[in-house]
Amino acid sequence: MELTNNPTLLWYVGIYGVIMIVMGIYFSRKISNSEDFILAGKGLGTFVLTGTLLATWTGSGSISGGETSMAYSYGIIPALLMMLPTLVGIGTLYLIAPKIRAFGKYTVSGILEEKYGKTSRMIASIIIILAFVGIVSYQMTGLGFILNLTTGISVETGTIIGAIMIIFLASIGGLRSVAPTDALSAFLAIAALLITLPTIIVIAGGWDTITSNVPSTHLTATGSLTNIQLLGFLLPSLFLLLGDQNMYQRLASSSGDQSSKKAQIGWLIGMVIISPCISFIAFASLSMFPDIEPGMALMATTLVMPAVVGGILLAAATAFIVTTGNSYLLSAATNVTYDIVGKYIDKEASDEKLLKLTKIFIIILGALAYLLISYFPTVLSVQMYAYTVYGAGLTPALLAVFFWKKVNKAGGLSSMIAGVVTTLIWEIPLAKPFDLNSVVIALPIAVLVLIVVTLMSQTKPTSDE
């Protein structure tokens, strides 16, 4: 089946886009200081916090990469397995959320500084910027896919329009305006996916027809992947989530520990619904559209469904993509402003000046994100790169702050450097030998360096004898 543009769907996307912009402008009027902009005044209740956790985690990484690309490129079981790292990550964050709130920091870099010193803050900020700019870049491409489907304009032109929209919404209101639109987007998306899944299976001719139209390898446990290759796709999302500054900031923005706990339970339940739905819809798409870009698999199904169903799903996908782009762009800009400029360049900067600088860096980093996407062949490839830079570079050292009292400055700093350097070498000059994602190499090295250097640099107690 060939893809044919459906301009009718653009109405749904456009109307929802207007709603997001109006809500963003409205809530931006309530911002008076940096805490309002970055942590929503630490006043998010259970409902809004649940929505913003769901929407931020389920962006273009799932809609165009993650479960979607895995189901289309490798098979239904590998796609369903992509949910497991998320569930494990949410469970772990549930345990440490009170500690995250107790730190009261704007950034993960601030938490690391308390344990490993000032140098760790700078290194962490660089790692976060490298990773988050990559994550923002494929949100822009996701919007390019949507505009290509609805209007027929090229994906490249659509990506430019997507970049402008993400940068604008991130700069006007921060988390104070992003969180309420997240909540609306999340619950709309759940409803749309639950309607879409049975609808698309029927339209595709039923499950037997779907499975008969896909390669036989797509029905095996690992698809066309080896076990270690599959592990290379599962680990990055787990270790990003375990140390994700965006999630830490959201948990810190809750109105209290009880709101945080309830929201995380809601987040987990939401992902149990969202992730399998995306996997099965993208798998059905392969049966109908065997020759499209894998990142377009989910969105392509909107063209064969009733306009109302397809329109709502596409609007929800747009919302997820935009809000994830907003969130990671805001978070990266926060690191530049508070961990680099405020710490090393202009230590006496007022809160008002830092807030203005954050908005300026949102624009700069947004432009860099747009330039970055041209260096990766698929959404899934840039997703794995970005997740691994963060997961291997930061997460082992960060989790050690909460779970290993013996960890010291030397171990933490060495682990961060080893993780990010190994990732960059494996991905860029070596170009992924054996077709293995860098996490398979970088993460074990980062953990090993953390343990070995910490133990070797422990100061022995002096003896009185």
C-alpha cells in the first residue's frame, strides 16, 4: 500500500497545536522566578505530574523510534521487550524520589557536585547537553514526518517547522506551562491508542493476515537481532531513565512526596497501556506499508483509519513529540545557564538575568539540535546514541550517590569520563563495530571504572600503633 497525503488530518494537528500554544502562553503569565520556570514552583499535583511524566518519556523516541522502529524493523517481541527497561526504571525512581526531592537542585549536575565536587558539575553538564540536544533533534524529525503525511511537504521542511514550534513553546513558559499541556496530551494519547489498536488490526485484515505479511524473523524472540544486539537496544533507555534529569526535575516539582508517589504509579500504569499499543500498531503498519521509513510506521496508520480516529491519534503523537522536545530543550538550557554560566562565568548574575539567559540558550541549543539530526541515518540510531551518552556517562555515578556510600570523587569522575568517551569513540570514529550499539561496551566500562577507581583510591584509616 502506498502512502497518500491526507490534508484533513492537518486540521486535528493544527487545532491541537493552537490549544497547546494558548495554554502555554496562559500559564507562562504565572512565572515570576526561576523556580517557577524550571520546577513549576514545586506545586504540581498528582494528575498533572502523572501526565507530564508520561508525555515527556513517550515522545518521538517511542512514536518514531523505540517501540515503533523496533516493531517495524525487527519484530513484535523485541518491541514489546522495550517496555521492560521503562518499568524497571520507574520502579527504581519510586524508591529514590524522596531523596531527589530532598536535594532540592535544579539539575542532576547539582546533585553530583555535592558528592564529587565542582569538576563533576562541569563534566555532567557537558554530557547532559550532548545527550539532550540529540534527543531534541529527533523530536523535530518526528514533526517532520507528521507534516509530510498531512501536507505532502518534504520531511526536511517539516523538520524546520517542527524545530521552530518546539523552540518557541520551550522558551515562553518553561515547566510551568509545559506540565498542564503534557497532562492533556498524555490522557488524550492513551484514549487514542486504545481506540486505534483494535481499529487498525481490523483494517489490516486481522492478526493472521498481519503475521502472514511480515518476514518470518519478525515473529521470533529476538527478530533479526542477536541476543547481544537486542541488549544493546534495551539498556540505553533503562540507564537514561534511571538518571534522567528531566524526570528528576519533574519529581522535584511535585507538591509533596505523596503526590510524587501516586504520580509514579500512574506513570507506570500509563506505560503498560501505551508501550504495547504502539508496538502492535507499528507491527500492523509493516503488514500494510512494507517499504516506508521505520520511524513513520505508527503515523502511517492514521491514513487508513477513519479521519476522527486518525486525526486524534496524530494530534496526540504531535503533542507527545512537541512536549518531549520542549522538556529536554529546557533541561539542557538549564544546565548551560546554572551549571556553566552561573557557576563559572557570571557568578553574581541575578535570578532575572539567569532566567533570560535560559531562554536565549533554548534558542541556541534548539538550532544545534536541528543541525545534529542530519548526521544520523534514522531516528532509532540517534536515539540510541543520545541515550547511551547519558546512560553510560552519568547514570552509574549518579546512582552511586544514592546507593553506595563508599563511592568517592575519583571513582565518580573517572566513571563519567570513561562512559562518555567510550560512547563517542564507538559511535563516531569506529562507526559501531559488529553493528553493536555503544551501550554494550560503554556501560560496563563506566561501571567497572567506577568500582575499581573508588576501591583503589580509598583512604586507609591510620593506626595508632
